[in-house]
Amino acid sequence: MTRLELTITALSPLAPGRQKPGGSVSEVENYISGSVLRGAIAYQILQLSGQQSANLAEDGGNFQSLFLGENPAIFGNAYPAVAKIDDKSIVVNQSIKVLPATAVSSKTNPGFTSSRGAHGVFDTLIDAFCATAYNQPYDPSDPKAIAEGTNPQVETYNSFYSKIDNKYYSHDASSRFLTRVGINRRRATAEEEILYSVQVLNESFLKNTKTDEWDKFVFRSFVVVSNESLAEELQRFIERNPLNFRIGGSASRGLGKVKIEVSKGQSPAKSIKSRIDEFNEALKNRWNLWAIFGQPQDDLLTGRVYFTLDLQSDAILTENWQRTTVVSAEMLKNFTKVDSSLEMHVAYSSYEYRSGWNSAWGLMKDVELVTTKGSVYLFSTTEAEKWYAALEDLESQGIGDRTCEGFGQVEVCNEFHQVFRENAK
């Protein structure tokens, strides 16, 4: 597997909207989905099939392998890389991740401590697991609010984030509405009673005082290609045509212009094994702290190794021919082709509906029930060594259906699960 890292700079407003099933209103996403990115690159290859991209589109061979083959390229979601650091918005050169659904923050002062006035964010997965095992209630609260005598309630905190020098920063992309008037094609004048608004992602976020220009919004994504030579061909194509791509809808109205830069991906800083070891060490230490309440109902740690699956994108999951929002132990065995002991302990997940537009067919895509990004599943096994390689493959290939469009991307043992209440970040 070859991984290519993509940096997408917005040069005009972007409209990567999602169609609300059963409605006529299109809402803009706060990121660029892998499906939209995949379609934009495929369209440009076909448009230039007689020129630079001849090697990719010739006789349908390489193009077929890249987009329609048995192991097509996987296009990940492009998440915003703009973060606020010291009250200034800058583009960070870090991998952008999705916070787990188990992360919570103050209801009145939410956000990472890197933001002024925010009380920090912490994770509840391990503490909730230990509390259940010790037959104790668990109701997390904000320690800073308690010290200040204010509302200590917390709620789930959803955000894209990055970690720099042991500090966490939230990422987001702002949006606005563009109002347009319909045009009478025969008279080339404004059409009566046709006025509409398009919600778009902003192309810039801050005016640079040194250059007197607006800094552009940047998104980061990736492409995973099974064939190394095909990956190199795709990289060369993007390098030759960085300004030719259009993202999202209304491209004919001047929207969606971007610049795409590509580079070879780097190996993860930590291996699967080291992440699982660190997670289990944190779980063991926390388990011992909960021992002040007496003996647990069952000794759940001896002889077992725990790990989490954290969805980094929406996933389309099916079990027994039916849609589901839970990755069961049997499903995970089928995904990884590992026949080993496995038990699922906890699932934190939710769902939404997704649709879209297939430009190739000129038709609406089917409405899909998706498990939302950020969902968390806790598993344990007595034969951990059988799972390391399989989980590594799972991270690169994803789980569920339509993984080539960015669905089903996962991370094993997200490090944020080790951020506890007393050390909120």
C-alpha cells in the first residue's frame, strides 16, 4: 500500500454540500468528503485523457484499476487544517483527527485549554468502563467549574483536532451564504421570483498584515493506492495539474477552485502494538485507582488485552444483510479475517443519513444510513499477537461499504482516550 498526502488550498468558495434525504435544501459540510474528492480527481483525469493523463486513462486500464478495479484507490475525507493558536488562526502541518464520541467538555466553557477561557476537554471511556466493573455510578463533571462555583455539567464535544507540543487545538471551517438570482436565458436578464442562496465554505479566514492578503483555508486528506507504480502515476498527474481541479457543486458559477499539492505519506509515529500497550497501561493504572471502592464484580484485566476502534469518518456497516451502527466482535473478525478470541465491551455510536449526486450517472445516490465519525468501540482479546498486523491493515483499508469514497476510516487506540478528567487538555 502506498499512501499519498494531499494538501488542498481553497482559492474560491467551496460548496461540497450534502443533500438532505426527502428535502430540497442542500447543506454544506464543514469538510470535503472523500467521495467529492474522488469524483473531482476522476473527472479531471477523464477531461484530460488525451493529454497529460493518457497513461492513466489509456484504454481504461490504469483508470479502471484506480477507480473501478477490485482494489480501487481509497480517498480519505479532507479535514480543515486551520487552528487557533495564541488567539491567531494559522494552518498547522499536522495530521487532523476526529475527537472520540467519549470526549466531553464544559457545557458553559467548552473547548481545549489552548483556547482562551475554555475549561479543557477530557475522555470518559476508561473511567466509565472501570465504574461499571466496580458497580459504581459515573457522572463526569468539570473540575474547573466546581472550583469556580459555576455550572459543572459537561457534554459531548465534537471537533476535528491536532496535537502540537502536547497541546490540543480545535479545527473548523467557516461558512457563509451566497445569494443568487435566476437568469432568463432568452432575455439574459434577471428572472422574476427566482432568488436562492448557496451555503459555501469560506476560501479565506484571516487577513495577513504583512502581505495585505487573505490567508486561504487549507484541508488535508490522503489517497491509499495498492499499486506503487499506479500511485506514482497519480502523483505525477496531480503535480502537473495542481490548479485544474474543482471541488463540490456550482463550479460553472466560479465556486470550487482549489490547488492540490501531493507528497508521499509517512509511516505512523507509533506502531499498532505500542499504541495498544500504552492504552492498556493507562487502563491498568486507572483500574487500580478505582480499587478504593472495593473489589470489582469480575477481574476483567487478567489475561486480556484491550484496544479501541475509533471511526475517523462516517461508516456504512452491514450485519446479516441489515444496516447497523455497531461493529460487533463477529463483524470485526470478518473484516480482519482473524479467527481468534474477541469480545466487545462498549460501543458509543450514533447515526445519520447520507445521500449525494453521482456525476458520472447524472443521478442521485442511494440514501445510506451511516454510523457517524467519532464512534468508539472497545474490544479485548486473549491472543493480542494475532491482531497487530490485521489491525494495521484495517487502518489503511477501512471497514464497511464504500471505503474507496472515504467511508469507514478507523484508528486503533486513539491517544485521546488517555486524557483524564483531572488533566483536561
